[in-house]
Amino acid sequence: MITTQLLAFLGGQEIIILAIIIIVLFGAKKIPKLARSIGQASGELKKGRLESEKELKAATEETAKETDSKE
């Protein structure tokens, strides 16, 4: 979402300049490896977020059941 918002503010020239800077810094051969690593990291972050949301939901439901049983 942040990436989409960031790209909304970048024009064609800015994107080309960023691409040139990335190529100069990392080299053309390393860019696919870099993109793959970023994709894997993004996937791991999403997986972690989903797991933590699942655990939070389970804990909330458990607390609600305990509260209901006490009443």
C-alpha cells in the first residue's frame, strides 16, 4: 500500500533515474537476485503477520469463552 502511494507521486523521469541508480549500485546481474530476496522477505513478513493475527484471534476467543463461563 505504501509502495502504491509512493509510486503515485513519482513521475516517469523519477522512476527512470531510480532505475539507473539501482543498476549502478547493484549491477545488472544482481538485480534479479535482489528482487527475489525482497519478494521472499515480503512473503515471510506476510506469513508472520498472518500467524500473529491468527494467534491474537485465538487468544481473544479463549478469553471470551473464559469470561462467559465465569458468568
